[in-house]
Amino acid sequence: MKVILVDDDTTMHLILNKMLRKLPEVHVVGTFTDTKSAAAFLHAHTDIGLAFVDIAMKGENGMEFAARIGSSGSPVQLVFVTSHKDFALEAYELSVIDYLVKPVSQERLQRAVHRAIVNWRAFHSPSTPLAPEPHTDRIVITALGDIVVSNEAGRVKWISRKCAELFAYLLLQRGRRIPRSKLVTDIFGGMEQAGAENYLNTTVYQLRKSLEPLGMREVIRSENDGYVLELSDCLIDYVEFEAQVEELQTMDASQVEIALGAERLYTGDLFGDKAYVWAIHETERYTQMYAAFVKRLVAALISLGDTSSASKLLLKLNEHNPLDESVIRHLMIIREMTGDKKSLNALYTNYVRLLNQELGIRPSEELTMLYDSLVRAFTDKKTKTAKP
């Protein structure tokens, strides 16, 4: 997929270029220090799949550029790259596919790129597993890490945050009628009843208007004093992820590449940082599903001797839940396998400190015994090497 960079700081061009070169699925074909040149390039090259755009630029800023590109009907996907978190809500209203805060980590960049590739392939490579049949009106819904709806006509631009939330709610219950009373309670709880019901009416109207440019207005159907979301020929990332996880309950060497592809589908927790209270149960279910799946994948990778890939996956889990002892245990074993005693000691010491600071407890006896045995293994290897 072809990518462009739009940032008035040329240093960021060098940094992002270097990071993106590590991702073989993308190729940077243009760098621009102003939005006017970038817009002209996009107009002449309609095959550009992704643009990384700085927000704070001289002249037209990134927000204004995104609004202009969106209204032009350009198929390019946008990712904001900025030094400030303050613009996150405005970016959300513009329906950019991601929002990266500088300094950008390689892992975070990869997640943004993968999300863009999933959308791009769904429309341009119908032979791939994620889009097996060519359809011009195929709907792609990204709910892992965000809530984005798109098809070949473009991306949905949510009129309000509440209409995005209403869509997310109906998406989890798709095909089932949800009474108005339940929607008022779950989404507009805490408001005075009459005001909440009026707010629901307004939000339903806004949601249909948001979906209309993509020919999706009628997917929100009124039925018996309630609403139902009717979708057909639709790709939903968390549904696809769960289906692949189910198929990979047992994993051998021949399935590792398939499993790695499934892992890349999980670009973030359900609905990202929206933190919808009514979605807590499902969010936690998918989080646990992902963690259990990755641990099985890690075991398969270790058995194949691929400690590098295994470590990267474990560090992702550790970033999400630093207190998960099973992740620390696997990382310790890998440190011993790779002969990295210094990192093993640092890993265990930091974990002991974290447990004491956060919970006031010590690690389990099992972990302590494992650490002692791994340290002894280093000593034994050193002794054997020293013998004549």
C-alpha cells in the first residue's frame, strides 16, 4: 500500500520513513511540508492508501486538511501524528482511522498501518482471506481499537459522539430489536426521562444521516418501539478475529503463520479508548480471548525456537497488563534461552518491585523458584564452559 507523509518538520519525515521501512506492506511514495502540495499529489494519484498527517502546521492545519480531503471524496485513509493529545476528540469527529502521539513507537505505528491495510485490502484485494468476494458496497467495520465504518464510497463521519456510541451498541446486538427504553437507560442514563427520549430521537436521526453517504441509512430500522441494526455482506474485525481464534484452539508449527495473521487483527481493545460502560463485559471478554490466544501462540513460537517473535508478543501483553505473572514467567524463560542474564535479573527485579508498589505482595513461590532455577542454569553453563 502506498503511503505519504505530511508534516512541516522534515525530521519527522526521516523518523517515520525509517520506521515504515520496517513494514514490508507499505511504501512511502511522497513527503510534503504543506497540505497544498499534499492535496495536489492526492488528486493526481488516486492509488494512495494512507497519509500520516501532522495537526499543528503553518497555513492549513491537519484538521482543516482532513476535513477538506474527506469532503472531496478521496479514498485515502488518514492517521494524525501530533505532539498533543488535546485534539483527540476533534480527530474522532473527523473519522480519521488513528491518532498517534509523538514520539510514536514502532508497535503503535504498526497497529495503525495494519488497520489501514485491512480496510484497503477489503476494497482492493477481494481474493484475500478478509475479503473473499468482490462487492462494490461491501461494508468494513473496525471496532478493535476504534469504531470506524467504511465501504468503497468512503468512511462514515460521525455527526456526534453519541451517534457513534449508538451504532456501536446496536452493532453488538446486530439483528436483534433493542427497545427504546433500554437504549435510554444504557446510553442516556442519568438524564431526565423526557430529555433522554428526545436525545435518543436526535441521535437516531444523526446516526442515519452519518450513514447515508455510504448508502447505509436503511440499516437502522425502527421496529415495535425499538431499533435494530440489519447488516449484510459485512466484514467486522472482532467477529473475524473470534472466528479465527476458534479455528486455532490447537496450534502446531504449520499454523503459526496463520495465527500471527489472526493476532494482527487485534489492533486494540473493543471500541478503543471510548470506554462505553455498557460494553465492559464484552471488552473484557475479547481482552481475555486475545491474551489466551497469544499465550498459545507464544508457546508454539518458543517450541520452534522463534524467541524474538515470542518476546514481542509477550511484551504487548505485558504493556496491557504488567501484573500478569504468566507473561513474566514466559519472558524469564526466553531470557534464559537467549543467554541474557542481565535482562532476566532486571525483569524479575522490576516485577517484584511493581507487585510491592501496586499490591503490597511478593511474587508467587512458583515464580521465585523458577527465577532461582534459571539463575542456577546460567551458573551451571558458566561452570561447564570453564572446565578444561
